[in-house]
Amino acid sequence: MNTSVTTIERFIMDQEDRYPDATGELSNLLYDLALGTKMIAAAIRRAGLVDVLGSNHTDNVQGEEQQKLDVLANDIIKNSLSHTGRVCVMCSEEENEIIPVPEEYEAGKYAVLFDPLDGSSNIDVNSAVGTIFSIYRRISLEGRGTMADILQPGCKQVAAGYVMYGSSTMMVYTTGQGVHGFTLDPTIGEFLLSHPRIITPRVGKYYSVNESNFARWDRPMQHVVRGLHGDRPDEITGKNSRYIGSLVADFHRNLIAGGVFLYPADTKNPRGKLRLLYEAAPMAFIAEQAEGSATDGVNRILDIEPTGLHQRTPLVIGSRNDVGYVADTLRRQMVPSRPAEPLQAPVL
Ligand code: AHM
Ligand code: MG
């Protein structure tokens, strides 16, 4: 048995010790999030049993009404953060408006944005889902936080991370000092350092995209994906396809093994499907810190100035050379003098 392990708490504290001016608030905030996500992990573990344990399909063993897991996860994260005095405002993919911390609690210096349970449609089939979070320093000067504290470009994030509830539960985060991964040891209930300083391969093995949207993409995007299939060996070596439909799981696999994830705009989602603030920006911060990159096809994701809480964006993210291939190819294919290729069914 290995008796020398690094808990997430010790790791966060050790990192902070390197900064003499650090007050410890960000460290504690990360630890609050780690605690909240452990509660979500515990709820997910029992998800398949809820109907078995509930007495009448609506009540659980304590007689409380069952909540949908994404609502439960949302409440857990809010409750983990609101009373701490470290946060002035929150905002969640599950809620329409910003969530200022309640008046009875002190307002702190951070704004926290989160997607409490991303990919929740996968829960029913026991596939991986995740929580994504993003932290900004407040820019308002006093009181409860405001919309301005939330609507900041991704390059201003002070921390971002995700927790993946998969075959094991993992937390991966960055504070701008590299990307570090922790695996939850369920026997002791602690996240232990398992993946220090993650660097994503410059060229990946995988591409990840929902191919059922192929006919809804524009021609440049179809050209790109044909290249990823291996149809244009003069441009790029073909890759292997992997797609779960759960951003955290798709991103995590590509982060570790190398690859590119795409959720482009299509005729059904003309601005893309994924949300800039809760999904694209935090993942882009992690990708860049792991030496990968992220773009909407034209702009670096971290440079986009948000204009709305639930703004969507196309997303191309992962291994740096692969994201570069996609962006360069889109740029070349957009040149109006080049005739568009005839629309063909994909070669699968
Ligand atoms: P959600 O926030 O409603 O869960 O939707 C986001 C999810 C992502 O996890 C995933 O990348 C994407 O939707 C999958 O979409 P699709 O089913 O269209 O491929
Ligand atoms: Mg989501």
C-alpha cells in the first residue's frame, strides 16, 4: 500500500505557498467545489437505485422528494459556495439569471460559473457525465456581484476545471499553473493526485464530432471532417473517431490521449450548441494550459467577449496542431473565389 499520497487539499495549499501574497481564498474555493462534487458523485453512484430505493417513485428513503440529478447537482454546488464569504455571484447553466449570494452571507471576491451536470442525458444509460466550473475575480467594487462580474472574457479566468463522473471520479483543474488531475479514492473519500502537470499531445489520435449533423454543416466544415476521416492525406493523416456526446468525457479522453473535439455551427444550431461561459471558456483555459488550443473557427475562445449569460459558440478544441488544421482549413475554404465542392454523403 502506498502510504505517501497527495490529497487535493495538500496540493492546492502547496501551490498557494509559492505565492506570498495569496490569501488562501481561491484555494478554499477550489476545495469547496471539490467537496460539492464529491456529494454529486455519491448521488450519481446511486442514480440507478433511486427508483429501487424510493418507496413510491417520488420519495427517497428519508421521505424527501426525489430531485432530478441535474437540479440536485445545481443545488449542491450553490449550497457549497453561497455561505463561504468567498463568492459574490454565481451563475449556472441551469438558471436563467445570475445568482447573487444571499444577503445573510458575506460577499467575497470571486464570481463562479458552472454547468452542474453536463451531458445529463447520458445518466440514464450509465455513461460519463461531468461538472464544469469557471472562476473569475470580481470587477465590481462592492456589495453583491453583478452581471459585469460574470460577463468577462475567458482569458480573465483565475481558475477552471471539471469533474468527470466516470468509471472513476476525476477532478481536473488549472489556476494558470498547468493542469492537474485527481482521482477520487472512494474508500477514503479524498481526491488524490493522479495526473500531475497534464500536457496534451501536439497531434492527436482521435477526432470527436456528432457526425449525424454532417448534412447540416457548411461546406468548409464538411471538408474539414472529410480530412479527419482520412480522405485528404495531402492535408492531414486520418484519425480514429470517438464520440460519447458528453463534453467532459469527450474532452478528457482527448486531453489525455490527444485529439480534437468539434461542435460546429449547423443549420439547427446556427451559433453552435455549446455555451461559451459554462463549457467552451473553462475547457479552453484547461486546453491552453495543457499546451493545446481552442477556437470558434476564427477567434481564440479565450478572447471572445461574452454578451449574454447563455451565449453559444462553435467549438474546436484539443491538440494544438489538429485545432490549427481545422482553423487553417476553414480559413482557406472560406475564400470566396474557391468554388464550393458538391455536397456528397460522407464516406464512413
Ligand atoms: P447539456 O449541457 O444540455 O448537457 O448539453 C451539452 C452536451 C455536451 O456535453 C455534449 O458535448 C453535447 O451536448 C452533445 O450534443 P449532441 O447530442 O448534439 O451531440
Ligand atoms: Mg452543458
